[in-house]
Amino acid sequence: MTAVLADPGGEFLVACLCAQWCGTCRDYRPGFESLSMQFPQAGFLWVDIEDHADEIGDIDVENFPSILIQRDEAVLFFGTVLPDTALLKRLLETFIAQTTAESAAYAQATPERRTWQQEANLRRLLLGG
């Protein structure tokens, strides 16, 4: 599971932005990959920000692991998480339970989230749009 340069697919996109040198990321990866089996409606990507710097553009990763969750074009979450996949699972369950309209409203609800729509739309970056 690595970054792909084609349509990540699925209504939801869940990306872990990491670095190969990061031991925490390496430890987190098996659990992240396990979650991909539990959420077939989501495309999961493991993105090494150094190997794929050109594709992800100016996305600002402050710490690891950083998670980005999108529902179609709406960026719902972008930030550092504790390396506990149970937390990511609960977050995904919350977003999946939302209607599309609720997700769209959530994505625009704060200035920070509105910024994500412009700067952290990974689908757009990966598809070159």
C-alpha cells in the first residue's frame, strides 16, 4: 500500500502521510493496513512524504503519523494523530455515519477546515488537478 498516481477510488480516502525513517510510522503501518480491510468503502493510501513530495505538493506535515480523510472532494480531517489505530477507526466510523450533506457542512464549519479544502485535497493533488 503506497501512494498511487491514479484515482485513489472509494467514496472515502484515508491517507497516512509518513516518512520511511520514522519508527513510529513503521510501527503504525500494520494496524493502518488492517483497517483498510474493515472499511471497503474507503481507499487507503500510505504516502511517504519524501518519496512523493512532487505529487503531494505543499501539504504541510508537522508530525507523524499525519492522517488525511476525505469524502469525495471534502477534506474532513487533516492532522497528526496518536499512533493508535483504534482512534482512527472511531474517527472513520463517525465520518461514515454522516450523510454527504453533513460531511460537506462539517468540511466548511471552521476556518481551518475551509483551508484544508484548498491546501490538502489529496485526490486533487494525486490526479494533478
